[in-house]
Amino acid sequence: MADAQRIAPDSEFLHGVLAAGGEDLKKCFQCATCSTVCELSPAERPFPRKEMIWAQWGLKDRLVADPDIWLCHQCNDCSTRCPRGARPGDVLAAVRRQAVAHYATPRALGRYAQEVKYLPVMFLVSAGLLLLALAVKQPLWQSGKGVLHYLDHPGFYAELFPHWLLIGFFSFFWGLSMLGGLVGIVRFWQAMQAADKAAGRYTPKTGIVASLVAVLLALVRHDNFAKCKAGAPRRLAHLGAFYGFLTLFVVSVWAVIVLYMINPLAHHYFDYPFHLWNPWKLLANAGCVALIGGCLLAIRERMQDQAHAGASTSFDWVLVWVLLSVGVTGLLTEVLRFAAEPAGLAVLKYTAYTVYFAHLVLVFQLLVYLPYSKFAHLLYRTTALVYAEHTGRNTNHT
């Protein structure tokens, strides 16, 4: 006879799931169709059936320590087949949103990033910090005692934001943000490990480094999206946004390297600022187009095929629109630079500076708030996939 277990529902967590897109949760009557049709669900302890009952019971501690909520990619094969319209894919998306808020460090930022009503405040904070950086630019320059003069590099936008100031500013705040993100994923890993140990099923099968390599290769290929049927069109949108963002990030890192580090390839042709036909500039433009294209495809899919795309909450839309705006303002700053620099017109110059400032605010919003927004999926899903590979959890049924 099984031992009785005491259930302590977390009503606040349950209400949060219902409000975040999981309002159909209570339609589920545990038929297990969702777990059967899911191509990503493991044969042992399949999802999302168990997550649906845990969510109905408000078992927050179980759900936030469950790697399976992140193994789901919300392709909605389960939602389109559910005989009751319970939409398990949307429910798990709502649970993931609650998990991001749970592990957020500091927790207040996780709460603010969850609510669209706080978005104007977050944008104002981003803009205010950039304006503060501009205010201290001259005092820092004058007290630099030659060091900042050595680090200075010419450039159209460098007149507004010198490279040393821009790189120092974003490195500082993004570093703080990633430190908070690291704390969150460590807590998440420990929670998954503790839950498995308590159930007597923590049996590592692959080293963590080997697991990480396997997961990164699968992410690069977008293997899991290829297995989805109902959400197959989303793969192209994800590929565009993913590779577009990755390309722009790599080019940005390269620009920092050639500016401030010894690099054997940093001869005149590869030096910064890049001219129009520089390979790195071409790569960045290609990445920007891919990012914009991926976001537009995602918007079209979400608006035209809501049954398969799943519920779109403000939590989802904010990331899509911020990514799209980063790409569009990035292209505009380049166009305006090439228009304003030779013309020498003040109105073009200050228009370019205004768009560039808006672009920097959006980049801050995207990168610095990453561990607290929908973009936190990069951290938590990757961590869950590595843990699943590490423990043999990723063995899918056929």
C-alpha cells in the first residue's frame, strides 16, 4: 500500500499560471493524449500529463524543480490533439513564466519583467542610465590621465558615445545581470538534483561537459523543433531570430576584441570601425536581416495561426517586439550614418544620434534584462536540457 502524501497547494502560484496563459488548465481530465502524441516526451515519466495535474493542485515546488517543463518547446502538438481543449502547451509556457520569476535574482526584477505595466518604467531606467553615462563622459575623460585617450577610437557615433564608455557601460550592467542569471540557474540545477535524489532516481549517465556539448550541437541544429508537427512553421522563425541574434552578438564581441585586445587578425582591413564592404560588416548586416525576418515570421505565425502557435501573452510579445526593434533601429543607425557623415547636415546628424540612442536603450532592454524576461529561456532551457542529457532524461519514445 502506497504511503499517503500531504499536498500543500500554492494558490498564488496557481492563480499566476491561470493568469499567464494557462486558463484552460482545469479542463484537463488526465487522458494522457498529450504525453502520447508529444515527440519530445521521454518514455519514463512522460510530460505534460503529470505537469497538468501538478499545476491543477498548485504544486509549485514540484513544477519549478521539474526539467520537463523546459524540455517542452511549445510546438503545441499536444494542444491541437487534446480532446478537452486544455492546451497543455500553453499551460507549460505559463508554468515556465512562473519558474523564471521564482529563480530570478534579484527577485524584484523577475516580478517587474513579468508585467507589461512595468515596461515603461524599465525603458525609462535604461534611458536614464545611458543619459547618466553621457553626463559623466567628460569628467571621466578628463580624469583618465591618458588611459582613456589611448582607448579612444574615431567614429561617427563615437562622438556621442566613445567606445570605451559604451563597452564599459554595457559590460558592467550585463555582467551584473549575468551574475544574477548564474545564481538563478545554479538554484535551478540544485532544485532538480534535490528532487531526483529525494525520489531516489538521481543517476548521472553522462559528464556535464559532454552533456553541454551535445545540447549546444542540438540547439544549433534546432533538432527538437524539427520533431514538432503542429508547430513546424515556427522552426524557420526561430532559426532566423536565433542565428540573427547570435551573429550580431559574435560581431559585437569581435569588435571589442579588435579594439582592446591583441589580435593577430586585427590588421587594417579587419580593424574597427568596419567599412561597408568589410566581411564583419556584411556578416552583421546579414545577421540583422535574419533577425528581422525571423521576428516578422514569428509575428505572422502568431497572428494568423493562433490555434497552432499557442497563446501569445505580453510576456511573449515584449521579447518579439524588442528583438525586432533592435534589428530595425540597428539598420537605421547604419543607413543614417552613411547618409549623415558625408552630407555634414546637423539635422541628419542629430536624427542619427536620436535613433542610435533609442537603439542602445533597446539593446540594454534585451541584454541586461535577459535573465528576467522571456529571453531567460536561453538560460533555463539550456540548463534543463544539459541536466536531462546528464541524467539520461533525454531518451525519447518512438
